[in-house]
Amino acid sequence: MKNNISKKIFVVLLFTGSLTLVSCKKWLLSPSPGVTKLDDFFSSGETAIQSVNAAYAPLGWEYNTTYFSEWFIGDVVSDDALKGGQDVSDMAAVYDMENFKTQSNNVFLLDFYRAQYQGIARCNLALQEIPKVSPDATMDQRLKDRLIGEAKFLRAYYYLRLVRVFGGVPKVDFVIESSNQWKQPIAPVSEIYDFIISDLKDAAGKLWRKSEYPATDLGRATSGAAQSLLLNVYLTVHNYTEAEKWGQEIVKQAEDQGEYHLVTNYKDNFTLSGENGPESIFEIQYMEDPTSDYGEGFGFTRGTFSVILTRSRSSKLGGGWGFNKPTQNLYNEYETGDPRRDVTILNPTSDQIETPAQEIYLGDRYLNRKYAMMEDGPGNTLYSLTHPSRGPINNKVIRYADALLMYAEACCENNNLTKAKWALEQVRNRARNGNTAILPEFPNYRGYSDNQNDLRQAIRHERRVELAMEGHRWFDICRWGVAKEIMDAYKATETPEVQQHIATFIKGKSELFPIPEEEINLGDLGQ
């Protein structure tokens, strides 16, 4: 089922190839010979749907001049993972980010930055034109409202990706149509977050519940996705009252309306058969892509690079590129017997390692299992890619377990400890999967006492082990304001070999990355 929305996105990209949605560098809509005019394109409900489909596409882009999957920031920059690869020079731009030595000409950040504004431009175009399209046989008023909600959700998510990586960025909420609109000022962080919240609130009121979508549309944004993202944003800006309110909304969808629930077996979240399942709130959709790459770069990605990027370099384990290697620090975080550790981290045997110099990175032999598709082949064997570098596994953006732990966090900060403990226990209970000898209830583990501060630490611990290698860790420790102490402690406990490749975190500076110099110059932004 998950391939349907991906196919729709790909088809509309081919169809709209002549419709200049956004310039590569300057977000400019410029008429050219053979280019479809906006009035001609937005002529029916079907084309309104196509415009929103196109707005989803940049979520899945991972390569232009380099690979720029968001987990390179969320995992590798944190204490959860080392860059990996063949050696420290492999993906040097990521090595610099991991060591807080990022320059403003970093190619990873340039591609990442541009991809988000490509998505924003497509959302702006849809939001400008869809209100002008009259309902017809393919789009009634309810669907029209939903499409507007989808575009607002996507725009909010693109801006969230930007603001938590770069801080203040230009706020562009309109279609840029002339060169005198190229230069937009950097908006304060607070203004960007207010804008995100406004879009998400509007989206939450317009989007459908997950169960209201036909199977062919699984993967689209839902009201639950908007509510969960609002919960995340309010936690980030430390408005715990609003965070708890929106957390209660998503819990209501799960508990009262049956829209979501935790799957029985944790590992099923990371298999092809488990995609868009009952725990899934929002996933970036990918599909099998056995064909050519259409020149690579922005615009035509259907499969994900995450599989080949994170698989072992050993042919016995998939012959990948060995990036995003879990740290010993993360491995040690798991409690004794926690089954999530072996779902998340593979510790290869000596027989499985073919070339130690390339597969053991700075002494780290661990591998990320979650996107390696280790059991998706026939008879629970390694999945064989039909394309040499692309895989069909979806990127899990929001799971219900994530929403529960965010809700627990909000309740804890509001001193509603009973609710916080309830939400925390839902996640731990699923993880123990009937084995009462492991993962005891709070506070009976890790030396915790039954108080607010220890509950806070327990929730943070649970987020780390539940969501490890899913791109959350860096953004979590930054919004908690503990990145300095976490990264210093991580460095202190690593081996001398790793320590010499980990720079010192500078509080107030290392949390964010510079806007790419080329975009600064193009937009006359200053920074």
C-alpha cells in the first residue's frame, strides 16, 4: 500500500517538469518557452491534488551534490553515532559537522537548506492557487480543505527542519515571482516558531484522521500528525501547558478513537510489512526503484539511500557504505535484557567482518540495524536491493511511541506525574513484551526515586533507547538545554582514538549550524 502515494508523487513530478515550481538558487518562478502557465495548470481538482503531491517530494530528497539525510544531524552529531564510512575523510562535510567545525561552505548544509526551501516553495504555490480552484468531480470542499491542510503541515515541517538546524531563517510564505523578491531578511527564531504553530493549528483542523484516508492515500499528513508535531514544537519552545494539551489530543485519537496503538513487537516498526501500520503517525514514503537515477540530484528520488548508507561495508551484511555507526555510549545506555538494543544495533561477528580497516571505524564495530533491512528478504533474510543504491524502506518521522514519550515529558514538566508515568509505562510495557523479568516500572530501575526530577531523567532515557538511530537524539538534547553536559560526558567516556576526533562542544554556538554562505550572498542576508 505504501507505494501508492510514492508513485503519485513521482508521476506528478514528471508531469510538472515543465511547470517551474522553484528555481535552483533563487526560489524564482520565471516564464520560459514551453513552461505551463499557473492558470492553465491549476484548472481542476485533479491538478490541485497533483500540486500537493509535488510538495511532499522534497521530504524524500537525500542527494544533490552530496548525501544529506537528516539523520546525519540527528544521530551522528549527537552521542548516539559516529559518522562511519571508509575512514574519517569519507563524507568530510559530515565529519566537520560531527566535530562542530562546520564552515559556511559545507556542501551537506547547502543541499539540506535548499531542499527545504524547494519544499516550502511548492507549498506556497499550492496554498496560493488551490483556494482559486472550484470544487468539481475530483475535489469536493472537504477534500479541498484537506489539501490546504496538507500543504500547511508540510510547510510547517520544512520550516521546523530549518529552524532547529540553522536557527533564524528567511520566512517566505508567498510565491516569489520577480527578482526584487529574492532578498528576504532572516526572521527571528521566535517568529519562525510562531509561524510553524499557526500553520500546524490550521492543518490540524483541516486534515483527516488516519482511518478516513483510503488505502491508496496512506502516507499523507493526518490530523494526528499535525497534533504530534504541535506537541513537539511546544516542547521545543518550552510551552508545556500547550504541549500537554496537544499530547492529550493525540492520546485521545489512540485511546478513544482507535487511530493508533503500539505494535506488539517493537521490531515490526522497521520492516516493510510494518510500514504505515497502527503505530505510524507520519512516515516519509519510499518505493522500490530498480530503474535509472534520472541524473541523481533533486527531483527524482523514489527509493531511499539510507539502506546502502547504513549497511555494513562487508558483503556478508549487505555491502553498504557503513555510515551512522552506533556508539559504545549508546550501546551501554540499554538496560540488561532490553530487546530494543538488538533491534537497533548489530554487533557483527569476526566472521562477518571482511576488511577490518574499512569496517571498524575508530574502533567502532557496531552497525545500525533499523534501516538495513536485515530481515525483509525471503525467510527473514537480508533484503536484496533491486537498485544498487536505493531501498524501499520508509523513514519513520513520528511513531505513537514518540508521541507518548513527548506527552509524558509535557506532563512531567507540568508536575502531572501520574499521567507522565502512565505514558512512560505504555512504552516500557510494549518493549518488555510480556517478559516481567526485564524493564521494571518506574522508579524501580537505574537508581531512580519517585520524584519529578528522576521521572524527567527516566523519560529522557526512554526516548534515547526507544528512538535510537531514528534522527531524534541531537534535537532532543538541544531542546532540553543539556547538549553541553551530554556531549562532554560522552567524549570523556570514549576511547582515546575516538576522543581525538571529537571536538569540544561550545554552549551557545554548537547547537546550530551556519546558513550556507552561497545562500547568504544570494539573499543578501548577513549573519
